[in-house]
Amino acid sequence: MVDLVARIGATIIALGTLGGVVASYTRREWRVAVARLITGMVAYLAVSKYAELRDFFDGMIPGGHPSKPADSQPQSSDGPNLWLPLALAGGGLAASFGLYGLWNLVQRRRARRAAKHAVDTTAQTRRHAIEADYDEVRDVYAAYLCDVLAVLDRPALDDVTVPQTAALLHALDAAADARRGSDLDAYRQTVSALKTAWRAADDHARKTGIQHLPAPERTAIARARRLFETALDERGSQHERQAAYAKARALLDGVLAIPKQAVAAVEHQTRPALAKDATA
């Protein structure tokens, strides 16, 4: 009777293991399938070899009695041992499903961490690309504002009354605000709008130049540009450069406002050289 129950328990374990392995295989969970197979094999061997294991341990325990042949052993002595194979079968199944559940939990946590890491990495890469586009427009516009000659060639790009320039300044503010937020889609949209606004404003300023200004103002700007070139020429003397800078500023007074960035850049390039000439 004990052997029959052991065989039934072993059969249940084998079927449960087979089902779990097949289910893991269909889901392409290779490690889970191997873990369930090993666990099921151990449980199967433990239950199927129950009688042999019982005789082995009975022989090792002092005072124990190995199992007697079936024809000389009372039928009633097998009664209390019927629950042990069932317990082993149930334990094997419980251990198999328990290990599977634990392994599945660990794998799910690893998958969630990997997915989160992938999402974070993708978002970071995307943010860096968006920031690079934003910095490119910001830097090229800042370079324009610091170049007095470029300002004189394209004054419309610094004129807030020009619609294209006004749209550019608005797009710069919107992109700067979006950069401080966490919505990458909104940031991407504002930077795309900024790039479009920059191209429109720059193209308009290049095409317009100073031709839209009255003739006297165009003449004053042209003369001021030549004077600024003299002031920025490091080969000139102190008095020549200083006089050229002063005349250029005077010519533009009331005609065209030079950005403070451009004024600072000119003075930064001119004053050290003038001071050096003065001490020579």
C-alpha cells in the first residue's frame, strides 16, 4: 500500500513538474524552466524511492528495524506510514510551486528595474539631444548679440518691433521655461518652435540688412561699421582706435541701439590693448 501511494505521489509530482516546465518554456523563461525541472526531479526521486530511503534510515538508527518482507509483515503496521508519501508528494509540489513563485517574483523585479533603467536612460539621452538643439540656437544668437559688426549688418535681428524677432524672443523664453520642467514632449515642441523661429528671424534679417532704413541712417551705419573695424584692429595705435570707437558710437546715437553685449565685447577687446599701448 505504501509503495502504491508513493507511486501515485511521484506521478503527481512528475505531472506537475512537466506542466510547469512546459508553461515556462512557452513563455521563454528558460531559467525558471530549469529550476522547476531540477526541483521536480528531486521531489520525484524522494517520493518514488521512499521505501528504499525508509529502509536505509531505519538501518542507520540504533534500535531501528528495517522493513520486513510483505509476506511476514502485519498488514496493520503499514497504516500509520501511509501519510508520509502523501506528505512528501504534497511537500514536493509545494516546494516546486514555491520556488517557481519566488523565482518568478525575482525575475519580475529584475525586469521592472531593467525597464525603469532603460526608460531613464532613454529619457536622459532624449533630454541631452533636446538641450543640445536649444543650446545651439541660444549660443548662435548670443554670438550675434556680442558681435557689433553682425549687429550692424543685420539690425533687424535685434529689433523687437520686427515680428520675426519678437517671435524668436518669445520662443527663447518658452524653451527656457520648458527646460526647467520634466515634460520632455513639451520641451521638444518648444525647442522645435525655437529652431523654426530662429531660422525665420535670421533669414529675414539677412535679406533685409539695412535697406529698410532711410538713406541717412544707412550712411551713418556704414561709416560706423568702418570705424568699428578700425577700433577692433589690434594693429592700430591707441589714439586711432580710441577715436574710431568714439566716432562710431556718436554716429549711431539716435540711429541704432547697439546691444550691451556687443558694447561690452568691443570694450573688452579694445581697452586692454589701449592700456598696453599707453604703457609702452
